[in-house]
Amino acid sequence: MDKVRFETSGSLGILSLANPPLNLFSGELIEDLRTAVTRIKRAPLRALLVRADGKVFSGGADVGVFAGRTATEARERFTSHLRLIADLEELPFPTISAVQGVCLAAGLELALACDLIWAAASARFAQVEALIGTTTLLGGVERLAERAGPARAREIIYTADQYDAATFEGWNIVNRVVPDEAFESQTRAFVERLASGPTLAYAVGKRIVRTYLDGGVRAADRVVDEIAPGLFDSEDMRAGVAGVLEHGVRNFRDKVVFHGR
């Protein structure tokens, strides 16, 4: 993989866009991303950090990938690309996108596929597809609507304006804004904290949230009844309860086994 890098640090996975200076989404980068996500699905991870090399998270797509495409060709490509986004979104452990600089179009759609988005204070965001006569193609608008509501999502895709990190935090798109000088260290510390946590419990919680978003409170209640009791048989919960009762500490060991496609 030349345009994307996947590394591990213990049980933490680190996925980096490595196509500076703009980390544009070319056909090669997307295929490298697909390869990386396949590896991630098979790895015994507890958390994933999605980041980018250089000063810019991503300037979006290399517009050349759209030139000369027919509707039929586009449909085939975006069906495949949306499956890639879903594969990242469905990973059964916490995923965090760390955004610095500019984050546009496909770059923002990648970030939105993660559970959480942390942003450097100087970061700026936009869905600029309207500037070339299209709309979000990798699931951006629906995920913006999920986080910020439909009216905000429409504004973002209609205007193609850039928004600062503080605005996106206020709209519940970004989880946390961090001073530029502390951005890398604080983000890394937080994701390592999650990687040392109760992975099976995170997976259950993540599925409950998704079920709520797809089907509402009653559907989520049914999933709780189905999947949460198994946590009582997990080493994570037993060690966590025993640790708190005996020493006031936690010691989580269990890992999720992800059977990807």
C-alpha cells in the first residue's frame, strides 16, 4: 500500500492516509484503504485511530476520478465504496478520527464513518461536492444528518462552505476540539485509554447505539436483552468487578473476534 498505511501498537490500530500534501482520494488510495480495512477486520484490535500524514487531513477526491464516468460506471463504483465505508463503521471496537488542517468531501466522509471525531482547533471542514455539480457520494450527508440533524446537513451540502472545528463541535459533528500544539498527544492518549478498556462492552454498546439509530428505542431495548447478558460471562466483566471490589482497579483482557466479510 503506497497511499494508506496500517500499523499496530499493541492492541491499538493506526490507519493513516499517506498521500500528502493533500491526501486526495484517488482510485489507488481507495483501493489501499480497502486493503487496510480488510486487514483491520482480521486483526485482534481494541481501538482504531484514523489519521493523516502532513498538515492536511484530506482535500477530498482527486476530481480526475469523475472524468468521463457514466451513470452505470458510477453506480458500480459507489456501491463498492459505500460498502467500504460501512465496513469501517461496523468495526466492533472504538474508532476515532483525528482531523488536522483541512478536511473536505471524501475526507470528511471517512471521518464520519468513525465513532468519534477529534479535531485540532485550526481544522476546517466542508462537503464541497456541490462545487462540481454533485452531492456526497460516500454517505456524508446522511451521517451529517444523523449527528447534526437534517437542517444542518442540508446547509452543509447546499453551501459547500467551510466550517471551523468549534462550529462542528457545537453542531455535535465533532466530539472534541483540542489546541493544535497538544492535538497529537491528547488524541493518542485518549485512544490508548479506550484500547485498554472493556472491548466486549464497547462492542455491545456500539451495537445498541446503531440499533437505536436504525430502529428506535424499542428495537435497542430488544438488542440489550439479546446481547448484554453475555457480558456477565466475560473475563472483562469478571475481572473488572473483582478488581473494583478488591483493589479499586480494572484489568480488561477480552477481545472481540470480528468475522468480516
